[in-house]
Amino acid sequence: MALPWSLEADIGAELEKLPPGFLPEYANWAMQQTDAPLWYHVGCAFGLLATVAPLRYIMRGGPGGRLETNFFGMVVGRQGYERKSTATGLATRLLEQALPNRVGIEPGSGEGFVQGLADHPQQLLEISEYGDFLSKTRARSGGNYQAEIKKKLMPAWDGRRLSRKLSRRSVVCQHPRLNILAAINQALLASESEWHDWEGGLNSRYCIFFSYRERRQGLGRGNPDLEDALVDWLKSVASAPESMYGRCTGLTTAAEREWTEFNIAIDESGLLLPDDKFVGVYSRAPVHALKMAVLIELSQGSGFPSQPPGSLQPIAGQDFTVGLRSMRIAIDFATRCFMGAVAIFSGVEGTRDMQNRRKVLDAIGDEWTPIGKITRRAQLLKKALYPIIETLVSEGLIEESREYGLEKGRARAYRSKFGVVTVSGVQTALEIKAAVDKTLEEVRSGKFNLTEAAQKVSVSDMEQKLPLPATSSPFGPAGDNGFDPTPAGNGADITLDFSSISDSGSDFSSSVSSDLRKAFAQPDHGEGNVGTGKSR
């Protein structure tokens, strides 16, 4: 079953809105190599962009006065099926070709973590086995020197100063530019994460790219020309002097209004959350949206230095602001990330009784499941299992049948009333998304006060022209970003096949109910023409 927030057709539609740049082209290249979900490649592209982002891409006027572009991305899926480490490995391989000194090494202690950032402040750390990382850094009664790594990850995400004191000297990293791409299956993320990883804010700093695979593909197809172009782009962005880049001075007025409305909707609908445990992953969605928006501007060349024809010296890039199109796409992506996080976190329980309740829910599918199979799947004794089942029946989450298996005698069986949706936590995520959408409508209707700057512009105002690199883009002419969501006829081009996940050619969208697909149906608020792109 495809997850409603990560349908490849929907993600591809968002990528089509982007002008030429690294993000859509990387997605094209990565999808030729593997059938890992497109949503994973979007997360990996953001990690690469953050790894080469100039210091001048710090947003002035962001939360706390400035916003660092440090990016923590986590791809989550089922064990062995979604190609999680394959997706993150592709990003690391590209970075190794372009900037090997920015490929980080997994630290073995808190001291080693600080030393590594002091030596290489801007780096990408791939943790392909994040479950193992969580296990090694778990707090233990006898002490665990690796547990200090977790504590230092949080200030590193914020770009705050890190230091360690030695006997004769101090090791200091003034401006850590750490970026992480982690891969883990949802069962391990729920079981290996400590309660304070969620409550304390570590896991909420990650953008969660939770997706199920929708395509089947044999061997990947190489595209050396596009790969070389991506490598060259990373090299050129990282090699240009910092002073040649324009500064990010904030948001356009229209983009500020869009983000302010989203931020208020998150704040107000957060009061309706069913449990306080969701507050962390929920409240950081606006900050994730800001970071993604700045990185989208980097992808399309905003603030880049230029060298007009006939000029011997390059001209420094102009200061820029994040535009409305970038902000809208970033908000869409951030919303999809927090929905995935909520779906996973709904399975994380603090007490043993609630953990057992979750085991029983996971053991019952959308088809009739006999009591014996539930007992084996949940690995619970009858005296613990039966009270939980009675509770779930009374709550209306599951239903009981005593007519199951009549040919073998009367037997009890159970099934989820809401199918896999309830079991996986998708229902909770959809309910929270619906609350955000309802509150957003109230914000736009004038129920809440916006900032003075945001009130001065309506969403129908014209957007600023998006700046692009002055020289011709290596990814194609302006107006054609290279992302092609339709199958290509030429074997040399990428084929993005969203129509089938089986050899029989059945439409994967039929496995997703119309209600789930409508979860991201957004009304047009007067600028439906903004961001329409042309595909090859």
C-alpha cells in the first residue's frame, strides 16, 4: 500500500514546478539507478544541497535572528524492501566524487564528534544503519561514552558552537555545518529510539522521509553525462569564494505571508493534538519548511556569481529573498515529512501496557485474523492478550467474528475496521493533517492576526522573477527543469514509471482510497499559474 503523503505521482508534480536546478535533476538521475521511492531521493538531494551551501545562505531574520541550513534527513521504510541505504549511498557516492573531504565519518564518542567537526565543519554524515547507531548511543546505567553524541547532535543542527576541553588546549567548532542522511526501518525507529529522543527533541530535528516503494526495476541504468553534470555543479558551488555569493536576506512579502499562515495553523491546530508526544515533530515543521525553501533557492541558482560574455572577471551574486514558489513547495514537503513522523511516532509507546496494545494492533490486519495467529504475531500470553482485544473492540478499532473458519469449528477472528490505515498510524497522521488544513482556512479567512508585513500583500500579488545562474544551466534551458514524470520513449532518457508496481501493470493508485489521495488536494488561492513547469 502506498502511503498518502509520499505518492510518487504527487512528489513528481511538485518537482515539475521547480525551475532548472540540482534538486529535480538529482531526482531524475537517482531514479534511473534504483527503484527506491522518489521521496527518498528528494531528502538526499536536500542533504547534498546543505553540504555545499555557502555560509551566506544563512537566512537573516529567521527564527532567533538567523536560520542555518544544516539539514538532518531520515529515510524510513520496511526492512530490505525500500532500498533505504541504496538511496543514501547514491548521494554519498556523488559527494565522494565531487568533494571527498566533505564526506563525514561516523564518530565513536562525543569527543570524536567535536573533533571531526572542528577538522571539517561542513560535512555530510551518512548513517546507513541508524538503528545500530541508536543502539550504540543508548543511555545505560553503567554509563556510555557514545551517548554523548546524541546530546551534541541537537546544537549541531542549530549551527551552535561546539567545544571540548583537553588538558592543554580546547577543540572548538564555531559554526558547525553538519548534515545527516540516516536510513532505518520503522520498526527499529520505534523500538530503538529512547523516549527522550522524541520528547527531548532529537528525532524532531530530522525531516522524516517515510515511504513505501511503488515501482519495480531491474538493474539500474547509468547516465554518466547527467552524473558528471551533478558532480560538476557540486564542485563549482563549493569552490567559489564565499564573498562571490549573494546573501539570503529573508522572504519576499508574499512568501512571508504564506509561511506565517502555515506557522499559525501549526500553532493553533497543535492545541488539538491527541497526545503531547507529537508536539516536537509537529512544531518544527515550519522551521523545516524555511530550511527547505532556502535550499530550493540554492538549487535554482539564487545569489550565484555571474560572468557575462566577454567579461574577464566574475561578478558577485546579488542578495536574494526566498520567493513564494519555493516557499509553497517547501511547506508542502515539510507537511509530508511531519505526517510521516506522526505515523511512526503513533506506534511509539511509553508504558508496557501501551506497547503491548500496539503489538496487538500491528498483529491484526484488514483481513480476518484468527486469534491463534494474533497470539503468535504479538508474542503475548492469553492473559495479557484478551483484555487488550476486548478494549480494542469496545473502542471500535477492530471488529470480531465468531463465524470464521466454520469448516474447522467455531473460532474467533478479528480485523481492523479501518484497514492498514489504523495499524500503521496513517489515520492519526491524516486526522492531524485535516486539523491543520481546517485551521489554515480559518487563518486565511481572517480569524487570526498576521504580522504587519504579511498583511500588506495578498496572495494574488505578482511574485518576483526567480534568479538563475547567468551562464547557461548545465541542466537544460530555462523553463525546462529536466524532471520528467512520464515514461520516456528513448532508452537514453530516464523512465519514470508511476503507473505500475507489479508485472501485471495494475495501477498502484487503486490500492489507495480516494480519501487518502484527497489529503493533499490543495485549493488554488489565486496563483495557480505560479511554478508551472514544462517537462521534456
